[in-house]
Amino acid sequence: MSQERKTLEPPTQESGGFLRRVFGRGEHDISAPNTDSRTTTKTVLDLADIQGFILRGYRMPIVRHFLLTVGDPAEARKVLGRFVNGDESDAPQITTAEDWHVGFEPGPGDNLADPPRHKPDYCLNLGITWSGLLALEIKNRVPTLSFKSFGAFTAGAAKRAELVGDTGASAPQNWIGGFGRGCDHVLVTLHAISSKAMTTYSARLSALFAEADAFREIWRGDGMALMEVRDGKPVLTTKVHFGYTDGISTTTVRGGPERYPPDHQQPCEPWLFVLLDEAENYFVPEPPELGRNGSFAVFKMIETDVVGFENFLHSNKDKIDPELLAAKICGRWRNGVPLALSPNTSSPSGGISPEQLNNFEYVNEDGSGDPKGLRCPVGAHMRRINPRGQPVTGQGQPGGSNNTHRLIRRGMPYGPAYDPTKPHDGIERGLLGYFINSSIENQYEFVLSHWANDSEFAGAVRLPPKSKDPMIGTQDSAESIFAIPQPDGAPPIKITRFSSFIATKAAAYCFLPSITAIKFMAQLS
Amino acid sequence: MPLEDNQIGFFTVYDGSFETYIADFTKNIGEVFDLIFKFTKNPPPSPCRKHLQEFIDFAAGANRTPIGFYQAYPGLTVQDIHALIADSKSMSATA
């Protein structure tokens, strides 16, 4: 999915260059909370208690996910506590949503005489499945434990797979590494600024996991920003394997710590992503010291069929130019320029600044704009995942924000960049990461089941019945269809015989505990 | 609508399944139900937006199948009707 992530490709004329500013030291500058001009309420978010990746994009080039199963529950709880004991020399510490310099400690490659930098060597976070909470004996030791509003979480990803289209090749019986089998207890995610830092902190973590048989590592998966050659030099990009520049559309949280370029959507209420008592549609898990300031996330490993996607584009070249079809399928040209702003070319005259690439609307309050999808098809991937101002069933007046079902995505590609000169290299490639939300039912599952894998939400006048997201939908080739509306009353171009271009390799529904919650679990006798 | 025997009826027409969009439904009108439930015997817990399943169960128990149902635009959803109206206005504006 290309809804959310991380960073724009910044202009190169600024000092420090792309790598230095995005992944490097010194130049990174995240504004203090509440400097967003659209933020109208004072933050109530306790950033020091909230895991960082809920509210921040780390913009680090490599990531490693460890899937753990609990060995000795008491020892496992102790290890969790060491991740938040404030003693970096004892254990790597969970990264919170506070600004980078807060709690920062020099890394192994640092010269202490150097000026302090604003970015740590690593970021560490963790999620716990319901089976993990049981294995850690939290339920046994906390009689008041309740996840009343979160039935999807307690059911687990495997039981909910069919609902979100994880069937066939994506079905749980085909998942790798113990996912969905009840031994997937804790996911630990380590972002690192360099391979050296990754090696260093991975080793420390592995040693901690194994101490007193606290945990057993049953799977690990690595992700890395894709490389491409520019001016003869390899550089890191924000692209994904299908070739699109990613991370342009970002979910702004009201009162959150990050400031994103403007768009037409209202900032999301923080309770959509952080478990807060003020939430309108759920009760914070109990006891409050366990639930408050936590969140939920769906971890997914998604294999992308790049060859199948490219072949499909070219197989329809008699109907539509392959690059235009690629743009219509996604909603953006592969360089990130949105069809809503430039429907006919990926390189509009005068250009579009990075800050403006997300600044558009599909349907304005007065009904004007692109209600029929002449620029960006109503069925395009990004218009399904985030319909913005388009009226949809259940909510939404023209020009509304449709924020109730928003997601925050923290993901990174795995596998090397696709080389079109070696299409059948036998290498698996895809995406690894989290979809973060407060309500898995009302956000992640709703988006996947009703917006990506159904068409009812927009009505049959706008979307062909039975049509699905052309990029990530779980397709039945025989009935699949993607309509590309044409101007002046001309009939739409109908693209058919889609295959599913992605396959779920692993999934886990995770609770993302607050720092307070981790300490609470750790002190249970 | 007031009915006999101190009962009130709530009439709603919607597309899709009730459960699918109940969260959005209560977002828009949940406070009205919460108010009505203050004067209702054996109400579901309030706020209904937070007690979705209880609200769904209560609504299902109170649901009555209509003896007749008139459709001005058979086969069209609300979104379809809105879209067709918008398109007709657009055509009128450009004519």
C-alpha cells in the first residue's frame, strides 16, 4: 500500500545532500510539537511514554524484525523491562516518540569529541500478540486485564485473514516462520542507521533474548531502502519494488510530533493511533497502566510479484500506454506525481515541488473536482486506501476528510531492487512493516475488506461491482475489472484479467505497549 | 416517530450490512441514541459509539421487518443516487 510513509525525496540543492539529511547525521531537524500551523489543540500526547514508530517515521535505511516465542515467562518479562530501564549500557532502549536528542546516547562509531548529533544509531520497538500476552502470563497475573473493544486483536491475524483477503497463496497455512501458529509472541523491530550499527545492536539483542531462556528467536526478516544509480553512484531511495516513489502521503496526527507537507485533509485525532481515554469508539485496555498510550499494529510481510505486474502493464499496451496504466492503477505516476495534479504527464511543465505532491483533493465541498475519476480513477489504489473528500458509504460528505479509517504505515522493502534486464532472477522481493492504528477492526480491517477488496463503498455508478484494488486486491481473474473513465462521455477503458500482485507471507496482530505498560509487565511477580 | 404504548420507532434506510457501517453510523448519530436511551427501558450501555456490539445486538432485537418498502430508485445505492444527481448537475452546468 502506498498510503503512508516517511519522507519525500527532498530537493538536492539543500546543504548536506539527500543521504545526509534523510539518513545521516546532524542535519535532521524535526520541529518541536505543535509547530504545525494546522494544529489547533495543544498536544496531550505523552511522547515519552509512547513508542516512537507510532508517531514518527524514523527514516533509517535498514530494519530487522525478530519474531520471538516466550521461553521462560518470568525471564521474558524481565528482559522486556530491561528495554525500558533507562540504562543503555545494560540493554538497547525502546525508542519513544520524544525528539531524537532526548535520551540519545552516542553509538559505537561515535567520537565523543564530535558535536552531538540529532539521530541515534538505532531505534528499537516491540509489539506483543495476544498469544504473546498469554505466554508472558500477563492474563494470569492481572485479573482485571481486558481488551474488550479489541476482538480482532485477541482473535489474531490468522483467524481474521479471510476477512482482509488473505486467502489462497496468502492464507495463514502458507505463512512463514511460525506466524499465525500461536508461537508468534513478540515482534522486536530494530531500525539502524548503518550496517555496522545493525550488526552491533542485533548481537546485543540476540544475547538478551537468549538469557535464561527468556525468548527463542524463531524468525528474522531484514528490510532495506532500495538503491538506484544516479550520476554513476548508488544512492538510497524511497521507492518500492513496483517502481513507485513511496512515502509521499502521510497521516498527520493532531498534536503529534511530526510536521508534514500540507494536504487537504484535516489532521487525524490522536486517539485513532494512540490508545487514549478520550477515544470515541473504544475503551482503553485495562488496567489503564497497561493500555493507555499504547496502540495496535498489523505486522505484515508482503511479497510483490514485480514480473507479473510489469507483464500485466505491457499486456494491455493495445488499450493504454503501460506507464499511464501504471499511474492509473496507483493514482500517481511512478515518480510520485499525482494524477490529480498532472493527469497527462509525469513531468508537468514547471514541475511540482515535493511539498505540493500531496496537496490535492478528489472531490471538493461543492462537488467539484474529479468526482468521476477522469484524472485519478475512483478505483485506483491510493484513492481506495484514502478516499479523501470523496463521498463513501457510511460517512463522508464531498470535501470531507474520511479520517475515521486512516492508517499509519511504517514499512520498508525487502529484497534487492528489480532489474528489468533480469526479470526471472528467482529472488523474492516485497515489503515488511506495520500498519498502525488504534482499532484493527475499524481501521486496517475496514480498509482492506471494504475499500481495497470491495466496491460497494463508492457505488456502482463510480465503481464497477466486484472490482477490487488493482494493485493490492485479492483478485479473481475471471471477474476482475478496473475501469478508467474517459472524458467527453467516451466509454471507460476496461482492464480485466488481473492477478493478485501481492501475497501475504506473514502477518501478526500486535499490541504496542507504552513504556509504562512494559514496566508494568516487567514488575509482575 | 412516537408509536403506541410509549414506544418510539426509528426508521432508517442504509446500504450494505448494518454491522459494516455501524461505527460510522454511531459517529454521526450516536449522541441522539444516547439521549433516547436515557428514557428507554432496558437500554444498551452508553455511549453506543463505544459499546458497538451491544448497540448492534440491541438494534437487532428491536428490529421489525417492514410490511412494505417503497424504493424510488430500485437497485441504486445512496452513493449511486448522489453520483447521478451530481453528474446531472454537472451536465446542466456545462450545457
